[in-house]
Amino acid sequence: MVTAAQQELTLTAQASLIGAAMLYPKEAGQILAQAEAEDFIDPSYRTLFQAARRLWLEGKPLDPVTLQDAAGRQYDDLLIHCIDLSVSQSQWPAHLDALRRESRLHRLRQLCRQLGEAQDLDQAQSRLDQMNRLFAPRQDSRAVTAAQGFEQLLRRQDQPVDYLRWGIPKLDQRLYASLGDFIVVGGRPSAGKTALALNLAAHIAKTYKTAFFSLETSDQKLFDRYFASQAGVDFGRVKRRALTPLDKQRLEEQRQAARESKLSIVNAGGMSVQEIQAMTLSGRYQAIFVDYLQLIPAQGRSRAEEVARVSMALHTLARTQGVAVVALAQLSRSAGGEPRMDSLKESGQIEQDADAVLLLYRQQEDSLENQNRYLETVKNKEGRTGRILLQFDGGTQTFTQADDRRKPETPYERQGFLPAPADLPIPF
């Protein structure tokens, strides 16, 4: 139920913003760009706002006379009211924030009523999707001058950096990923994508609330792998229920770490992107892992279009909600030799959407005995590409960075740009 105080606040904010746009020409552009017609709940104020924006876009003067002419004489009294309630040039952003909060609450109440009246599951899902979008932060449409950007850059240098840490030193030096980024980890079947993802998720969950959405493996099986890795216990003995006394001691030592971990595993078989998004928002997760992208169902005229829609939706989830999204992806078997970015199965949209693409593959693809893997960064918007040699311990399902004493093989390294020590700045 809307209280009288809330209603008065909403009406005042609507009037004050329209009044400020009329009285302060230098502020009008920002007000009309940052506010939206749907923020004006009252139909009369919405009409005035739309008329004011139309005048501004047409390059015409915006003042009480021109707005009266554009909207109609029936709004004379309302225009006078807007001028009376107009705020100062420094106050209108606060009034806009207040109006946005109230209009969002108003629309949420409407959607709740519509959800209760839904005739089928599809209608209910549509209402839930609209609710989720209400909580997405709006894009900041203000213009920033070069001088302002320069001062902001200098201020950022005095602030601690907060990049995701993966637990692999060379990857931490190379991949400057943050909350809000979309990262793809590709690999052929049996390359070890899930085991690697669990290792990475364990490290990120020390800092951020993290969800691992598994579309093909149960939470019990994944936690068997996870705690075998964390405790350094043989995974085979875990599966056979043949733990030694030392194994049990090592597992028991993980009890406190398990309580402190911010990781959850979600049985996500058959989940749509919308359901993953809804659960991410309701759980307030800061980072999510999706295992794996091509298993998420979607509508489309072809398989490539279905996968493309899933990729774009995960990218949008990362961007709009400020969530780090790490999606595993299958690579095509048909591509022989070392995989490339275009080996991502069924859609080129994935490589376009991703902020970073990592490919996991065996050091010797024709040998199942060799446990070494390469983790190659083939796309990296915020850093350099290159590959890292990892040692995979199948017994404990653990990846560790290996000593890679090889000749330079990536184009970047062949030009003489070798990986920088951890205490030195990395060249771009």
C-alpha cells in the first residue's frame, strides 16, 4: 500500500525535476538524458516530461512558454506548480535518485499483482524476468571530459586494486578480471574443465560469494572432487569409500575451511539462463561458474542461434548485475592439434561476448598418460595473451602451476615479451 508520504515524495520529485529543466538550461540536457519517461508515474507529469524532452531533442528553447505551447493549455496550473517546486542546480540529482527508487517500487508492486494473475508458467516467468531487470543498475549516461577522466585516473591510482584472484600465479599476473566480466574457459571433453573450474571457484570463494551452476554433474559428485582437492586426498579412495585414517584426518581438517568458504554448488540441470539469473540475484552471488554453456536450453532457429542467445544472455547478466560470470564451453573435436578461439563449439558469438577466453588442453594431445595441461589465454581485453603450463594431479583432482622451461612459442613471446616477474609491472 502506498503511503501518503510516499505519494507526496513522488509528486514533488516529478515536479521539481521538470521545473529545474525549465529554469536551468545548462542542466536541462543532463536531467532529460538521465531521467526516463517511466520514472514519471503520474500521467500528467509524464506528458510534460516527454514534451520537454521532445523540445530539447529538436533544438528548441525549453522554458515555461515553449513547454506550455508543446503540452497544451490544460497544463498551465501544473507548470506553475513545477516552477514553484523547482530545486537548485545542485539538488536535482538527489531528487532524481528519490524518484527512481519510488518509481521502481511502484512498478514492482504492479508486476507482483500481474504475477499473481498469471494464467500460465510462461506469463509468470515473463513477470519474473521484468522484476529482475528492475534491479539491474542503470547505465551512467553522463558525459565525462578528458580533463575529468584524467583526474579520475590519478585518483584511482591511490586506491587499492580489486581484481579476481585465481590461485595460479601466472594467471593472476595476466588476467585482470573484475566483477562484471564474462570469462569463458574452453576445452575438449575430458580436458579437465570441471576440475579446473572447481579449483578456480575454491580460490574466488575465499573472497566473493560464489555459485557453481552444474548442468551435468550432481552436487555430491562435485563436492567429492572439491574436498579431495582441498584436502589432498586421493579421489579414487573417496569414491570407493576406502579412506585411510590419514585421509579422514585431512578431510576433518577441512571442516573449518568449509564453514568459512562462500561457495555453493547448484544442481542446475535443465535450467534456463533466466532461471540462472534469478537464482544469482536471489542468492546475491558475486561470482558464478556455469558448467557448461552449451547445455543451457534456449530458443532459436538453429543450434548456433541457441548457443549465441545463451552467450549474449550470460554477457548481459555479467554487465548489468556486476557479477563475474565464468562459463565453461566445449571445443569442437573436429579441430585437430592445439585448439584456437574459433574452436568454440557451435557459435562464434561466444568469442565476441567474452572479455577473456581461456583454452585448456593437454600438452601432448595424443597422450593420455601425460598429465600436463596448457591453459592458454587467447583473448584478453585487459591484458596479454599466452599460455601457462599446469600440472594436473588426477588423484586429488588438483591443478598447480608447473615449471615451463620451453622455448618461446606464442607470437607475443617470440617478439621478446617474456612473462614479467610478479613484482614487476607487466607490459601491454
